Amino acid sequence: MSINTKNFTKLTIVLFIAAAVVFQSCKKSRSDMGKTLYQKTQNKVFKDVTPEGLADVFQKVLADEKSKLTYGSYISNFYEQNNYDPVFVMDHIFNKDMNTSVTYFQNAGQHGLNPELFNASEIAALINKFHNKKGIKTLDEAYHDIAELEILSANSLMRYSNALQYGIVNPKSIYSRYFIATPRPDSNALAKVFQVTDLKTYLDSIQPKDPNYLALQKALAAGTVADGASAEETKRVIITNLERLRWRNRPNASKFVMVNIPDFRLDVMQDGKSILNMKVCVGQGRDMNNGKTLENYVDTDKVDKPNRHSTPQLSSMIHSVDVNPVWNIPQSIASKEIIVEARKDRYYLENKGINVYKDGSLIDPDDIDWDKVSATDYEFKQKPGDQNSLGKIKFLFNNQSSVYLHDTPAKAAFGQSMRAVSHGCVRLGDPQGLALNLFGEGAKYDLISKDMGQDNPEPTSIALSPKVPVLITYMTGWVDSTGTVQVRPDVYGLDIVLYNALATLK
């Protein structure tokens, strides 16, 4: 069975009980449990089975197994509230529903998941015992096997159902810079499993329908090998990206901006298709030389240890732009770059248009002994202009990492294949093209275009209405429009972290 996950909150327990009460109010009477089981199995042992006798054994088995279950708290509360009624054994096992579910569990590899996570072989063995009229020899064995099969079935169906609908790994538990709204299963999702009348119909319904997911599934089944990658590496890249797609973390809006970090590319998505794309530069990574792959990673690579300049995964809403922006230089950059250059060249700050402030007041840099200061002593701001590191425009959206999309005067990096070169923000290959796409033709865009053509001493802030969602994500593998599997280097080492989490699940 599976290991226990996080404990549920009191509120969740209340919801469990409420769901159980609803279920109990409409469940069938089990007074003829022994007779029904005997008729189905032709095993005389079952003639003496009673709900009361089962409840005593069920309770003990559940207590022994609870800590090993993925959803032990929910299952324990549910069956306690329902007098340990064996829903799956009584309502599904003899109409081939349970055999169908076992087949789905056994085929979990089609989703890049290990069938052992769903106890397929254990459930199949127990079902066979029920269908063999001499498979169960004593009343005690009958009670124990009913309880064991019921508990395994409930836990495995919940786990499989949630794996396909939400992903089996919570990205926030493995990534330190993951700030994307991502749905996770709650008590209502778990309760649905007990309400299913036709397991096959239900299991078919939860198959992800996303075209990207289906294309990756097809490539996995075909054993496709991507250019520049081995068969095993391609397989593992597909497995990790199938899991990412199960997280369902893309915006629901028909139009949104998406930055894919490993592809160093931005797309404006409209109704599922890219209507604008451009090269981008992103933050520096943990493995920019592609020294580690999914085939050769070691113990030290299994934990997320991001470069301090890595671009976070996040979702937000673009609400405005600043044209000819001022750059408020972070202390980390001031300490490691600005002050270092100021020590070497007394004209560096002036040439770069960088002002120095102390307690809000402008300071003459010539009055500062740069050999004796630290970044915490002063504030540094770069004025608008051709030298400004943010270029002519930045796109603003709320996030806790102070990240934005922006122009840059440093264009050379766009000619490189490896573009993880920034301090964390996303540099745009065609910022004015993005402005036109988001604002459309009209007065606001005309003002943006005009101001980007000149150096104003103050930034011009222009609100975007309606706001447009932005998603900064991390996808290293997909199938393109020609049916070709595309693989990108794992520049942040996030594939390794995710694949290891999947491979070590129990």
C-alpha cells in the first residue's frame, strides 16, 4: 500500500463526514450481504458473512493499514460514518467494474506512471480469490479479504483519479520558486469516487483531453526518440512533462502570455494557438552547460537548488507598462556589479546614467569612497535612456519575486542558443510587438510607440485594460505541429527534481 501524505485539517474532516452522511442516507441495505456474496461466488463460506461481523474486522484492518494509505484519514472517516459498508466489493466487483479499474491501473504506464502506485497486482489477486469458489476458506479470511479489497480499491481509485486530474506530485512541495495557482484535490474530489456507478465511464472521463497531453502519450507509446537525445532520455522527458500538464496550471482565459523558460521563448496564446512568438532571455540556471541529464543525474541533483538569478515559475496578470522606465537596482546587483565597477572607473555611474541616493536624497558619487561602502549604504537608480538595462519598456504584473518582462539594450544575447543570462527578469526580443498585441492599435499604443522613440526623463505609465494573464512556466518536452518531439535542455535542473520525485513515489 502507499505511504501516508499530509494530515487533513479539521475543516476537511467535517467535509468528509458531511459527504459520508449524504452517502449513507442513500446507500443500500446490506442485511442480505452473506446471501448476495454466496450467490455471486458459490463459496459457502460467505453464507455466514454479516455486516456486523464484517464491521469488527474492517475496523481492525483499517486501523492496521491507515498509516500506509495515501488517503488514510479520509478513508477512515468515511467508513466509520458508513458503518464500514464495503461499497466497491458489493456494488462493483461482480459486474466486472473492478476488473476494468485494475486494467486501467495496470496501464498507468501510458501516462508515465508506475502501476505499482495503484496496487494493481494486489487488487487483481484479491478479486481472483472472490471469483474462485474455493479461493477463500474460512469466515475470518472472508472478512479480512473483503476489508482489504475494499480499502485497497478505495485508496487506489482515489489516487489514480487524482493523479490524472491534478498530477500525482504537488509542484509546490518540490520546487522552491513555484508561484502558479495550481488546483489540488480536496474532499469533494475524493468523495466522487464513492458516487461512481460505472467505473469504466468514470475512468474514461478523467483521461486528460489536452492535445499536448495526447500527443505526448502517443509519442511515449511509440517509443519516439527526439533529435539530440537518447531513447531513455526522451522517455523520461516525456514522463516529466506529462506530469506537468496534469497540473492544469495554465490560465483559463482565451488569451494569455506564456513564457517557457527552457525554450527561451514567449508566446501570446489565443484560443489554444500562438498568435505571436519571440525569443526571450531568462534568469541564469543551475545547469547552463547541460552537464546533467535525466540519464546521469546523481544524489545531489535531486533537490531543487536554484541559481539565485533563476526566473521563478509564476502566474499573474499584466496590468500596465512603464515606457522609458527607471531601474531601481537591487542590492544584490549593486553589491556584486555596480559598486565593483564604480571602484574601477570613476565615470562608470555617470556613463551608465546611474544615480546614487542616501535616505532618499541624491548624492554626488565623487564624494563617496567606494572602497569603504556596501550596497546597504546607498540606493542606486538608473535613469531612462539608451543605457538603461530595462530598455524602453517594461510590462508589470504583481508577483513576490519582483520579476517583469522588459526590453533591453543588450541585444547580442538573442543570437545565442543558450539565453539563460539575466538576473531573473525576462528580456524580450520584440517588446514593441508585444505592446501592440496586448494594447491593440489606438491612442494608448500610439503613446507607447511615440515615447519608445525618445528618451523622456520620467517614465510613462500606461494601464492595460482588460488585464492579460501571464504564465512563466517550465516545459522541456512537447510535440510540435509537425508531430516531432521537441526536447530542450534542463537548464534549471527542474526535470531531474520532478523525475526523481515521480520515480521514488510509493
